[in-house]
Amino acid sequence: DFIAALYSYCGGADMPHETKSSFQDRLAVSAMPPPGPAYFNARRALWWIPTQDTPRPADPSPARQRLEQMLSKEGAEEDDLIWSAGVERVWQGLTGGAVLKKRLPLNIVVKLLLAGWIRDGTWPRGEVAPEPDDELLEVDQS
């Protein structure tokens, strides 16, 4: 079982019968490696263990579908027309501390943040994120 393998990887003796425990609870009962890439990967494995109370995603609203459609276009994060067509308003809400009424997928949130960072100068226009360093790649493949 995939979840049991993840739990075992993180040092858990037995897979708990109740998977509703929080990440902090799982972390507290897991034998963790010393700080470093192995520790990072062990924490990530614990984080990815699903809980039984994970909400089922609702069908996307028309507004979310429109947002996803706009941000799915190549170079959408740098497109000023897309920015002014509604992305700016959502970005202002996210960065202003507004609580989302409905969940957004992480990939959409990342694109929203990147679009805002380009506008405020945090991220240079046309810049591409570097590839991960070799150390993390080696650990991920083991």
C-alpha cells in the first residue's frame, strides 16, 4: 500500500488505523532523519499522506473556469490584458489577506502570485525559474 510505504519511509512503526491525524501529529510520532535533504523528503512524504477528511473538490465555478482559462495561455503571467481582465483583482485579494470563498488549485495560485510579482518588480519579466540543484534531484530519485 502506497500510504503504508510512505509512513514506513518516515520511520513510523505501524500504519495508524485512523488517518485523520494532522500533519503535526504524524510528525510528532515519526522517527525523522537529521536535518538535510533526507529530512526534507521525509517531511514531504508525511505531508502527502492523505487524510480521510480531505474535502472532495467541488465543480469549478464559472469564475474559476474563466480564471483557469486565462492563466492557461502561454505567457499569461506577463500579459497585461489578462492581468487587467481580472487576475489583478484576485491577486490583490490573495495578497491583501482576503479569505477565499472557494479553494483554488495550487498551480493557479502560483501563476497569480507570479503575475503580481512581475508587476511589483519582485520577479523580472521574462525570467525563468532555475532548475533544482543536483543534490535534491539525487535524493528524489532514490
